[in-house]
Amino acid sequence: MENKVIYVAGLGLIGASLALGIKRDHPDYKILGYNRSDKSRNVALERGIVDEATGDFKVFASQADVIILAVPIKQTIEFIKDLAEMDLKDNVIITDAGSTKREIVEAGEKYLTGKNVRFVGSHPMAGSHKSGAIAADVNLFENAYYIFTPSPLTTAGTIDEMKEILSGLHARFVEIDACEHDRVTSQISHFPHILAASLMEQAGDYACEHEMTNHFAAGAFRDMTRIAESEPGMWTSILLTNQSAVMERIDDFKARLDGVKELIAKGDGDAIWNYFNQARETRKAMRIHKRGGVESAFDIFVDVPDKEDVILEILELLRGISLVNIHINEENREDINGILQISFKCAKDLEHAKKVITEKTNYKVHIN
């Protein structure tokens, strides 16, 4: 494929990581970048993430074969409006990286119809608690879903061309309707963030009268509320661009809580047992243990004794290997052993970890 000019608008974690992924498989492509703040622009230039960068969105738009809008949702829509008034290359591809899709796709259809452009909504389902170009990671999207939400402006061949451009991300590409995307993510992403924030608010208020709440919060509470530390501005934007789906999920959950409350009030032990068992079986059946819901063989499980510094010992052995996640299974604490689950970005790292842990320790290592 001929050399292209790719314009990434927004050099935060997502935009800068996209640029790195594109460069990995297409080093001859010219990558241009926009970012409002100087800091991420300078980092992107210093690290070679982009070839040129600007603080004025309109400067590079006319040079691009592909424009990727990796900015907040409302700003994405404003940039789509701006692009509709610009003199762009014929048949340029315009896409985005927003977490909700209906409003963005509708904006594309509204403002870009009749223009000689191609438009497709996108959502790379990966992220980190880190932010900015300084946190850019070429492997951020590896084995994660990269979702395309086509529109009438997505002409034949557009998505295939995008897959080729983004091949260096090593992502799993999926196509889905924009409205269905928003309905699904309202359940598995947007509502859980509301729930985590609500749990923190409830616990914070409860701790005013019950001080030990703050000291005992661990385990399940820690795991369920981790995402409450997410950036508030981003989640405000997400909720306000997916209102109906999120509100429907809230109403549904309230009804389910009322149902559990009634079972407790009745003292119906069998029904309560069934409630928890059904949840356990449903979770086992979901692809919830895999990164981004994608099947992967990049997890190992280590049987470890419940003793001081055992986790640090294993992590020291894995120094230099990029880890996706670690999780300590505390379900069976009456046993002297726990299970340490470690997720890796690729099979090579997993095999190396298995080898070094097996050779350097007496701990049993399993791969499911």
C-alpha cells in the first residue's frame, strides 16, 4: 500500500498509542499530530511518536489521507463540524476513538454527507489509569477489541483499509451498529462506573459515623471500586452522550436490588442461595477473565503460600517483562495457598514467565 499521511488529533494515551501502533507496521507513513497542550505535543515529538505536531487543529487537516479524532466526545463532534467546512483530500477517511458512538456517527452523517469523504466510527477498547503522550504504549491495544461502527458514509473497502493501517496495533477488529454498541457498553462499562462511584460515596458517608469502614475496606470492596478513580470529565461526557441506555440500566438494577431486599426480608435462604449461585455461574460462563473480553492464552496461575513477600519475589523474577494485570485469588483463604493470576501481553512473555518461575521457585504454575 502506498505511503500515507495520518493525522492524529489528540495526543493523549489513546491517540499517541495509536500513532505508535501505526508506525510499527508502517514506518514510512507520515504521522502528524494535534494536541492543545504543549506538554503532550513536546513529548510526542521527542519520542518520535509523531513527525510533526501542532496546537491548531486546522493546520494539518488538508494534508491527511486519514484523520483520527482521539479527543473527548463533544470535541470530536465539534471537529467533525470543522472538517465539513475544510478543503480536504478527496476520499479522505475520517474516524474517531470515542467511547460512545451514536452521537458521533449521527454527527458524521449530518455534517459530512455530500462531502467527498469516508467516515467510520471507531472505539479502541483499551486504556490505562495513566494519561498523556508520556504514557503511550505500542502494545496498549494488543488482543483488545477495536470496534468499528459503520455508517452510510463508510464506503466499501473503508474498514479493510483501516484494518491495514492499524495492523500494528495487534487488535481484534469487530463491526457493530453504533446504537447497539452504546447499549452494550452501557451495561459492561458505563453503568459499572456509576456503581463504583456510588459505592464510594455511600462508604464515605458511612465512614463519618463508622470510622473503621475506611480501615476495613479491602478485598471485594477494593476490586469493585477501583474504577472510581477514573477521570471525572471523561465519564461525565460518556454518560451525557448515552443517557437513555444508561438510565435504563440504572432502573433495571434498582429493580434487582429491590428483589434481593425482598428475599432477605422474607428470610428465603434457598432463593438467596440461588441468587448468588446464578451470579457465580453467569460469571464463569462470560469471557470476563480475558482482556477486553477477548480470548487469550496469556494468563498464568501460580499457587503461592500465604507468606510475606511472596508476590514481590515473583515480580522480581519477572523484572523487564510487561505485565497487563495481576490478581490475587483470595476465595479459599482457609487453604495455606492462594492463586496468583498474572496476565501478559503476548505468548512469548507468558512462556518466559512460566519458565523462570518454574526454575527459580517451588511454586506450581498452571496455564488454562
